[in-house]
Amino acid sequence: MAKTYREYLNDIKKSILEVTPAEADQLRKEGWELIDVRSDAEFEQGAIPGARHIDRGFLESRIESEIPDRASKIVLYCAGGFRSAMAASALQELGYTTVASMARGFNGWKDDGLEWHAPQVLNAEQRNRYHRHILLPEVGVEGQTKLLESSTLLLGAGGLGSPAALYLAAAGVGRIGIVDYDVVDSSNLQRQIIHSEDRVGMLKVDSAKEAIAEINPEVKVETYNTRLQADNVLEIMGNYGVVVDGCDNFPTRYLVNDASIMLGKPVVHGSIFRFDGQVSVFWPGEGPCYRCLYHQPPPPELAPSCAEAGVLGVLPGIIGSLQTAEALKLILGIGETLVGRLLTFDALDMSFRTLKLRRDPDCPSCGGGASVELIDYDEYCLPGRPSAH
């Protein structure tokens, strides 16, 4: 005999665990995963803090990628408790062993005076632009919102800064600062892809700003046509969450390292030379710093620049893109970053190696008893421009 909708729903509720809003709140505090199965429009009007949003129409197709462990403890909720009951039954059929539906749904939650908020949402244009990000469970709407609210400082608008600037802008990083005091030269165009023939002679910071606006006009770009020095590094770096280091000279690298320790800022380091590149993340308090790896700057004769030794044009694109990936992971709080590791790349044999780095207890910058004092390192090693890569 065919069932009515009410009979069908009652049968489902007999086969699942139902909890009250107060019980759901307690389970949330105990670490249960809350999943909101309402539509996008409903979710945007208000939700339970910390709830994961998966529209009921996509639940079965997305749950395995969002929550692969079928032993996870899950509370589902909708507006009134009906869709979540059917969703709980579906998850049980998929093998999820500890699933509950919240009776009376989000409406009941609000009626009982429990905490809720209006999530930050993306507009229609943003949802379309960043759709491939939103599809990733590790990013989603929440992660994309983080990117839009984040800030990154690029040291140099040269070989490494070019791909970093373009991909950070394309990813939706809301505010990008660029430090450089050079002008675009035709010799840069072999590798510095953010610049173009018609912008030769223009300040690199202005050229980069134009290129970013063409990719994503929503991104705010702040330019610093100056060289980083002891008297401005804290003020400039202090305004950004993550620093991407694309400079090519040791005085700037050591200065940035000291400033990052004083500010507690993570620095995504990149360097290139001929056919070789390196990437790491130096984050005070989380791992070793740059001077744990290189205690003292080398003498000028041992530190030739790319202008003197040459560089394969595509190499900065590879290393700069890897730096960007690390910066995005830091902003999103996902994956395993290169803190405490040095990634090396050899373009001639197309090989990557990962070396472990450890904090040096005798490091002159972050070791025990070390005291950081900002100085300009030009007298110790070859001075240069931060965009010459």
C-alpha cells in the first residue's frame, strides 16, 4: 500500500536519532560535526556557528569528500527538521554510523534563544569567479571569504613576484602590497611575466598594479616604490598577514628575517639561480628562521646575482607559483606547509628534493638569548635591487 508523505516521514524518524536543539548544541560543544542541509539562500540568512553547509540536493554526492570517515559523529539540521531527517536516513544507508537529525530545525534553534549568526557570503559574481575554489571542501565559501579578507605583501615585482602577484590576485586575495623601486626594462620580459612591452620604462609597482587590475579589479593593490630598510620595514610588513619574499639580495633577506621575528609574520621564501630554485616558509615560533639556515651573509664574491650568472626564464614562474601555493595554504590554514622544510628544484633533471630544517639553538636571530635589532646589512654583503630576478 502506498504511503502518505506524513507516514513516510514518521517511518524515517523511527529509524534515526532525533535530538533537540539544546541537545544538538551540547553535541556541537563535544565535537560533533554540524551540517546545515538548507539551500544557499536559507544559509545566508543565518546559521549555527561552525556548521558546515551542504545543500540537501548535493549531500549524497559530496559527503564522502567532505567527511570521508564514516565513524564521524554528525548532527544534520534544516529549517524545520524534515529535510534533515531524510538526510540522516540517507547517510545511514551510505554507512555513516553515528548520525542525528535536529528536531524543529534552525527555526527551533532560534526560538530557543541559542547562538546563531549571519555568515559572510559571496555575491553572485564572486560565486561564479571562484566556483572552482568553492567546489574544494578544503576551501569552500568560508575559505574563499578568508582569501577575500586576507592581505599579502610581495617583496619584489620581478621574476618571483610576477607569478605570485598574478595568482594571488586570481585567487581573490583581497589586498596585495608590492615593494619594488625599479623600472621595467626590456631585459626583464624574458621572465617577469607581469610586465609587457608597452610598459617598458614604467615603475614596476605601477606596471604590476595595472596587470592585476586586468585580472581581478576587485583586488586592492598598495604600492611601495621604495627599498626596504631598517627604518620602514616594520611599518610596511606590519600591515600584512603573509609576506612572499621575491627579493634577490642578501641584505633584504636578512632584514626581512629580523623584521618577521619581531612581528611574528610568516615569510614564504623563494630563491633562484641559473637552473635551480628553493622554497621554504620561515615562521617565527613555528619553525626555524632564515638565519638558522644561513647564519651570516656571504661575501660579495660568493653571491653573484641573476644579472651576472643568468637564469632560465621559466624557473621563476615555477618557484613563484610554489610560493603562492604556500601563501594560500597559510591564509586558508590547510595542508602541510614548508615550515621546517626546504624544497629544492633542479630544472635540468626535473627533480625535486625536500630537506628537513631545524631551529638552531645558537641562531643569532631566534636562538636562546638572541636579541633582534634592525640594521641595514649592505655593509656585510652585496647590495642589490629586490626585483632583479
